Amino acid sequence: MKTCEESLEILDSYVRETEGLFKRITSYVEKPKLVTFDGGVKFDHESKNSVLACYLKLARVISGLNAMKLFIKNSYFQEAGVLCRTIIDFCDEISFVLDASTESDITAARCFLKDFYQEVSTEQSKGRELNKREHGVGRKKMYAAAGRTFQKYGVGDTHTLQQTGLFRNDLFSNFVHGAYPVVTEMYSLTGEIGLRGSMEKSLLPQWVDQFNLITHKVLIAATRLALEVNQFPLGEAAKLLTREFEAQQDDLWCVS
């Protein structure tokens, strides 16, 4: 078992590898164009499809991983928990869009993409407001699709992964909403509350382990998108990277 610092260093190297994979995926995605919009300019894509949506979601999760690493290193564990929820959601959305298999799921995925690409239509006095989403996709459907993605790598089963997903969603939702059980973790053993990172450094090992789990989930999502745009050699190279990561798991855990 490695120290927290050693594990973080190794995990960071895989984040860098995932960034490299993302850059290779970029060559298969249409470049945006700068267009005039609402008195200003913005980047826009002509072809709004499932691959582009997943590509943009993947950009968010990799950026989130980099932010999460900084939060953990500086003991901002509450903020890391909020990022965990966001990253998990986006990874599950990538799986859902690319691995929807039943007729109802395929229809739901199309609705999800329609909502994702909706345009800003109204401008309020204090900023812009997105149209209200017309379609909602339940998280259970997302977790089930994530399970199908994991199954392709011989990991787990759909039912177990769905239930695990629900548990982790509830856990990290507590950080998003500032629930009492997690907010009280901001106290040190002396009863003082920390406003510049947690004062309780004993929480570090479990958060390094959370970073490990989230990095794995992002690798799976990146691999799934790589397989979608170019099965060989890009997708196969991504699968090898993910399997290499999985082979090191026993050494990376900080909490036994």
C-alpha cells in the first residue's frame, strides 16, 4: 500500500494520460465556429450530435478531475465532494447517450440531447437564462447504462452497478446540498470549524480513495467515447490504458 502522496502522484499521471486521450479524440470532433449571437459572439457547432455532447461532457469531467486534485491536496474535502457528484453525473450521461439499448432508452437519450442543445432564448436583467428543460431522464436509467458500459470490460453487473450508483449519488448529493452530516466534518477535534480547508487531516486517505474511484470512472467514460469515434487504434489504446490502471488498484488504496 502506498502513501496518500504517492497514490495522488500516480493518479495524477493517469489524469495526464486521460488528457492526452481527450486530445486525440478532439481530431474526430468538428471544430466550433465563432458566430454572432445576441449582440455578441460565441462558439457554436453546426452538427449537434451525440459524439459532440459526450466530448463536451468529457471536457468538463477531466477539468473537474484537475480541480478535485487541487481541492484534496489543500484539504477542501467538502468542495471535492460537490465535484464528485458532478463528475459522476456527467460520466453516467456519456454512458447513457452512447449505450442506450432499449427503444425507451434510445428515445430518452434523444430527448436528453435535445435538452442539452437547447438555445438560450431569453435575457434577464441580471444575466441569461436557459429554457426550461422539457424532458427529464431518471438517474436509474443513467446508472443502468453505466452498468452496460462497465460490463463491456468484464466488471460487475447492471443491477449491482445501478444500486452502487444510487448510493454514491445520495452520498455526494449531501455535499451538494450542504447536509448536516457532511457539513459537521468541517470541525476539527477541538471543535473549531475550518473555512480554508478541513482542519482534520485524517480525512485525507479516504478522499484520495474517492479520487481513485472517480479517476477510474472518467477513464471508462473516455474509453467509451474513444471506442465510439475510432475503435482501432484509438479505442483499443484507451482500453489498454484503463486495464493498466485497474491492475494497480490494490497498491493505490490508502484506506484498507
